[in-house]
Amino acid sequence: MESIAWTTAEQASRRRVPGWKRLLRSYRLHGGLILMFLPGFLVFLLFEYVPIYGLLIAFKDYQMLEGIWGSAWVGFEHFERLFTGAGFMEALQNTVVISLLKLVIVFPAPVILALMLNEVRLVLLRKVIQTLSYLPHFFSWVILSGILFSFLGQDGGFNQLTGWFGLEPVSWLLFPRYFYGIVVASDIWQGVGWGSIVYFAALTSIDPTLYDAATVDGASRWQQIWKITLPSIMPTVIIMFLLNISGFLSVGFDQIYNLMTPTTSSVAEILDTYVLRRLLTMDYSLGTAAGIFKSLVGLTLVLTANRLVKWYDRDQGLW
């Protein structure tokens, strides 16, 4: 009875401690961790949450001199302009096409590279391949696009190679019919090595005894890949797929903008470049409305994809 009374009295005394004292005590105990946490939190707050205030521009006839609150409310007028105006549907169509191509062709490329590296038994050769495949990731698209324009130009290296087979030189980046292929190929070149790191790490975590048992049972390398390797890394593949789905309408502004030419604008204009052109013409409200539409589509897609994954396997998914 005495211990129960003492516990009750102790809990009551804790409840009577003012909030500022509890906060001060927590700071004394975890001051170092809090100081380490604050810079990242402030940066995240400043660049992720504060800009949400600017979404009001999409629902107002925004005038820079009058400010956000001084501008008149117009409701969904800018969204009507967005869907009925010229250029938006073309940009949306191009964005969807490029995104589907990247999802079908570019997304599996790092997985395939990781599987291939996992089969390389010479450690030195594997490290050389990894280093060479990682390098393009560290160059900006300004530099990479310059390399591509030089390589694919009229007098570039690619035309010299095709000239050996009797083909006429072509300015590849000036023709719309080649643009999507160049975008997909250059995206693989730039990101396949870096993207394979996650999958290669997942491969190294597989229990080697599974392969030993499969070898004893007479399984070939292909059978081991299909029955052991792929199922083991599938949770990682699913998570990366869901993250890619969330950015379905974000097809790489830097890449497209630097590879775009006046002759390929009909197939290269995407939502991001469309928003940029609206901002350059001082039409901030329409640009913000396009950004909101893009974010809502991404949110809807990731929620739907996660629900489908959970329906297939309750243990998978982001949440």
C-alpha cells in the first residue's frame, strides 16, 4: 500500500511540474542532439513548409505589387484556363509519354546492372565497371547535354561511326522522332550506375547458404536468380517503384530543358517547362495552378500504387 501511495504521489508531483521546466530538463538531457537536429529542421521548414503559403496564388488574380493577400480571389478560374488554354494538354501528353518510357525502360536498368555485377566474380573488374557507371551521375545535365550535342552533332563521333556503314550524317538532336530515344538512353547513361547501388546492397544481404543449397539441388544460375535473387530483392524494388510513381509527372526538368531545341519543342515541352514559360511571362497564378495539378496527380498515383501493393502483399508498401 505504501509503495502504491508513493508512486501516486510521485506521479502527481510530476504532473505539477510546469511545462517550461520539463522543456528545460529535456534540453539539458538532449541538448547536443537538439542542436544537431535544429539546422536541418529549419532548412526543411523554410524550403518545404513556408512555400506552401504561396499556393494561394493559384486561387487569386495575383499581382506582384499588391501581394498575395491584396490580390483578388478568383476561385478555380486559373485551373479552367489551364485545362482549356493552349499548350497544356500537349505538355501533359509529352510528360506522360516520357514518364512511361522511363518507367518501363529506365527503371529496370539499375536492377539489371546490379544483377550483372553480382555475377561478376573478378572483384577488380566489378569495381572498374561500378566506377565507370557511377561517374556520369556526378556531372550536371549542362555538361552531359554539351557532350551529347557534340557526340550526336552533324560532325560528331556517332555520325563518324555510322559513316563506316555507309549511312548519311544526321543531326540527331534536331529531329523530334529521335528525341524520346535520346532522352531514355541518356537517362540510363547518367543514372544506371548510381541507381544500382541500392539494389546491389540488397543483393549482398542475401544469405549465401540459400545459393549453396540450390547448387546442391542442381539449380542452374538462371534458376537461382529467378527463385532466390529476384524474390529476395523484390521488397527493395517495390519501394523504389513506389517512389518513382510519386514523381510520375516529374520527368527530369534539367535533362529535358538542356536537350530541348526549337525544332524538338513539340515533343520536348513538358509540364515543368510549361510552368517555367508561364513564370517568365509573369503569369504566376497559372504556373502555380499547373504545379498543384502535378502534385495532386503524383499524390493520387502513389496512394493508388501503394494500395495495390498492399492488396497483393500486406507486408509490402511504403506504409
